Amino acid sequence: MPEVPEQAPRGWARIQETIAGLSGIPLLLVEGQQPPALAIANNNSICAALQSSPEHGKLCDPFCGAAHERAIGADTVTHYRCHAGLQCFAMPVELDSQRKLAVIGGRALASSADYSALAERFRSGDLQSLFSEELFRNVIFADEADLDHAALRVAKSAREFIEDPPSETSKIPTPLKSKAAAAGQGITPSAEDRRTGASPRPGLDRRVRIRSAGLPNRLMQSNRPRPTNQS
């Protein structure tokens, strides 16, 4: 799936990855039509397959494709259920005063019925051309509370976000770098993330693992790693 990390505010991708790991929820930073995304964390493998497909990607356009426009227009969190039965949210985030950015989150199945219906489409329905083992590599299950907790973490982190400054070494002309090294003077390293406040604390992981009789067990289980940084 297209990603342009060099266009994301410096330091945000690292924070977004942390929130996605703690929440077990996919998160994408966008600045318009999606794809592309500026930063992607823990993406649902089903979404990756769908949006990478020239044939089926258009099915996602009215949902995640238009999520940025809906979030910016509403100026608050918006929820939607996509054509694949995945529960999603989109919310504006003010990480750069000059840009209108939003985060898409969720992309999660909420019930075994939703999973079975989607699996049947891949097995014998309109999506069977995408069927593969990789398709089920990272399937996300979550309920409404899980999505709400993830959105709260995103909102809190966005309020506290301070963009990393450009690398100091990139501002020093090469001859000056050489002289400083010869004189035994080190170049100022890049600043660390200067966010204030505590990182989001991991909550209870209430995600459900569901087996469906329609496909082999090894394809039915989400292999997403559980977060290990528990407080």
C-alpha cells in the first residue's frame, strides 16, 4: 500500500506506531484521498490486499478513500462501516498548523458473522481473485470500546505532539563538519522526541479471536503480535 513517510510530521510515525501497538488497532495518517497515507501502523492485511488491487481498490474509495474529507468536514471523530464489514473511524489531528491532517483507525471486524461473510466473499464470491494465505496474516478484531480507546489515545498524543526539529547535522556545511571533527568537537545529535506528558497506558485487550469452519484454522487466526509493554 502506498506510503509517503517523508511527508509526515517528523516524529509522528513513531508515536502512531506506539499507539497502534498498545491498542491493537491499525492507524493511518492521511492528508487527502487514501491511498496514499503519510504513515501506516499495524495495517489490516485484508485492507492492504484490497487497496493494492487495481480491480478491487475502488470498492474502498467511498469509505477509507473519502475518510479524510469526512473527518475534516465534521471536525470531529466520524465512524463508518466499510463494504468489507470493517468498523472504522476517522478524526482530524492538528499536528501542523499549515496542514489539514487526519487519522484513520479501526479497520476491524466486530463479530464472527462479519468475519464469515467476508471470508465467503474471498473463498467463492466477488473477491476470490485476492484469496491467499497472506490475506489473513493480520486480521483485526475489535469492539466499539476498543476503537474509542484508540481514538482517545490519538487525540491525547496529537494535543501533546511537538514535531522533531530537522537534523542539526544537515544544517552544517561539509567543510565545517570536517573542521569540527578535526578539532575533536562532536556534531549536535538530532533532538529526541520532545512530547510532554505520559505515553498512553495500555488498556485491557478485549479483541476476540474467532475460528470459522469455512477455512483452515491457520488462515482463521490473526497473527498480530500482542503488545509486550504493559504498565
